[in-house]
Amino acid sequence: MSKRFASGNLGDIIARGSVETDAAYVDVPLERSFAPDDMDRLAANLAGAFAARYERGQRVAIIARNGSCFLLSYLGLMRAGLVAVPISFRQPVDTVHYILKDAECVAALIDADFVDMVPELLPTIELDSDEFEGLQQHAPIAPVRMKTGELCEVLYTSGSTGIPKGVPLDHHGQLWALEKFLDTMGEQLERTAIVAPAYHMNGLFFSTVSLALGWRAYSLGGFDTRALLQLVADEKITVMSGIPTMFAMMARESDLIVRLDLSSVKSVVIGSAPLTQALIDRVSEIFPAAEVRNSYGTTESGPAMFGPHPGGLPRPALAIGYPYEGVECKLVDGSENEGRLLTRTPAVFSSYLNLPEVTASKIRDGWYDTGDIVRTDENGWFYYVGRADDMFVCGGENIFPGEVEKLLERHAAVLQAAVLPVEDTIKGAIPIAFVAPNEGQEIDPEDVKRFTLENGPAYAHPRAVVVMDRLPVGGTHKVDRKALEGPAREAARQLARA
């Protein structure tokens, strides 16, 4: 049993009683603030209402923007012994229908403007409605004590390489991961902003962290760079989290960055996508008093795998960390210090939903094959290199797009870069680069190619550089590589005609 979470229920994590009055969950769009005791009471009431409607273990979808309605629904469902299924509303309707059927959802809690995304026969409860308000007045119940292996949620992968895969996660494993992370955070109360979507592990986990530590958390309904920077200055935010694309977009707002006092931020945690030294440097310019930390986690293995060094060594800028106690790691199909990462922890999922063949290819003897290539240094720090399935061969040489992107973003004019392979009859595949400029900069594609040739291996230099005002992003605010596949092929065709 967890030393922090006695009920063994992920819905029962709210710090209460001993926290200072400043602690709160602030729903910025609704202009409402909830003290920890308020969140606890409303989650208990919703749990009572959900338990009266649904049977233990049934799955209920949540299709909503970030905010108090989403988070209270999430906590209430789990407290009632139900399984929460957060779904991205940015996906096509057909994909949402697929997920609802795949997860066998019996109902959906949903923002009013997304109601048309669900099948007519599926029962729905509109959030921030009179009906939902009534559920919050229901007689409360105590959190259901969960047995080992009982599910708390089913999260779906982003689907960037195909149909989204359902990842069932249990209470015990997720509480174990949460506790590992909390043990490294200290007891000081912080102020944070939640902007990453809560249907994704990054935003969802950081929401639970803020509740469990009794922080003051400001939840925005969506990501707006100017609104976020203004909030940081107005509310003296101290801890920021998000993915690289978000911070790259913030770097464009030079007028606000110069004008606002952003010195309150002392910690920036960036994860869910590869991080470059160039972006770390830019984030440090935006938030001059902050320590910028690279983070790593997957939906399947949980958000808490790597933390500080047990020997107290300072963390290198690009390191994703040192394995937490209880996190087993091994590298395969490479060298002693670099290879594909396999991991085994109490938080690792046991199987994909309804996909036994995919499960068998990714899980063996409890070891989860992340598909990520990582390397280690002499002090045991881990570093992310790239996705094994992203690697391509050009003229007999292995190329990881992430490594080329890191090099491109060192160019003074480049803010963001994405590299894709395109088939080539001679080389097998060639790298095509897409770059977005720093504010006020113009990019000369030929100069960028010269830069990569002078500062990296010749075989990895982009054969074509395509300049874009902004790189396209998907529903999780990561770069949408699928949207770049067609333009990459066209760039290669033009190169062949030149």
C-alpha cells in the first residue's frame, strides 16, 4: 500500500487539510477557483452519482477541454471504481467512434460543442450543464478501494503511425509512478499552469501532480502563447511544463518576453518529444531564473522513469535522467552504451486493448520495448537519441531524424526543424528538412545545408531544406510529421528535376 495514497485509488490523490489557503485549482476560462477541499468534496459527490448509474469497472469516455469539469469527472469516475477514457476531440469523428467502440464505453462526459462527435445511441452527459451541476450535489461516497490490477484509465496513443492503440493502466502502477515523481519534488508549494491537453499523458499527469502536492494550478482551456505568458507574469507562476513545440512557439513572442517580468519561473519541465540544446538555450532566455529539465515518459510505461542522480551529481542539460529506484532498464540491438530501451516497472502496462499480436511484439516477460534508442554516459545518465522505427538508411549509413534536427536548430536563424526520409533509388532514402525561422530572421536554405555539412556528418545533411513560417502541429501539440510527408516527397521530386 502506498505511503501517500492509502485507498489505492488514483482518484483519491488530492492534498487537503494541511495545505496552505493559497493552494487551489483555478479554471481560467470559467473564472472559478477551487480549494483542495472543494475539489475533494465535488469529486466525492460525482463518485456517488457515477456509482449510482454505472457498474464497477465499466468505462466512461471524457471528451472535453482542460478545466475543472474534465478533472472532476476524471477523479470522480476513478473514485467510483469506474475506468476513465479521455479522448482527444482533435481527432476525426471516425477515430473517436472507433475509440468509443474499442474501449466499450457505456457513456461519455462531454463538452456541449463536441456532442456531435459521438454516436447518437451512446448516452452522454454535457459538462458545465444543469445535469452535471446536479450530479455534483449527489450524496458522496468514499473512494472505492481498488484491488491489484484493477484499471483506472485507458489512454490512447496519438496514432501518429496508424490507428490509436488503447493502453489500459491500473491504479497500483500509476500511483507507484506518481509517488516516485512526488518524492523528488520537495514540499514547497508552487504555482503552475496546465496547458498541455489533459487527454494526453503529459497534461493529465501534471494535473495530478499539482493536486497531490497542493499547488496552485491555473488551467487554461487551450494553448495560447500570449495568454500563457501573460498569466505567468500576472500570477507569478513558478513551475512550467509542456512539450518542446509549445516553448518554441513562446519564443516567437519577443515583444511580450521583453515587456513582461517572467523571473518568477524557477523550473521548466519539457517532455513528450525530443529536446534540443538550442531550445533549452531559448527557454533559458525567456525564463532567466529557471532550471530547464528534459523529461521522458511513454503512455505504456508511465510518466516516472528517470529522475535525479542518486549520487547527487548535477544533471546534464540534455539528459532525460537517471532511472528511479525500482525502474529496470536494458539496452538491446546496439552497444553497451547505446541501443533500444526496454523497461520493466510496476507502472508498465500489461497489454494493448484488443491487440494481442501487437502486445506480443512489445511485451516479453514484463519487459516493455519502448522502441526508443537511448544512450548512457559514464555516470549512468540516460539520453534520448530517437525512435528506432524513425531511423532510416542513406547510402549505407544509419540516420536518426532527431539527431539531424538537433543540428539544424543550432543554426542561428532556425527555431524549429523536422526531418523526414524520402525514398531514393540510389541512396535508399534521403533526408528532407523543414525549418521554421526565429522571429525576425530569414532562412537561406543553401546556408542551412552548408551549416549541416560543416558541423555534422556529410551523409546526414538534408538534401533539400524547405522553409515554413510554422511547422504543423497535431492534437498533442507535437510536430505533425504525417502532414509533412507529401511536401517532403514533392521537395525530393523538385530536387531530382533540378
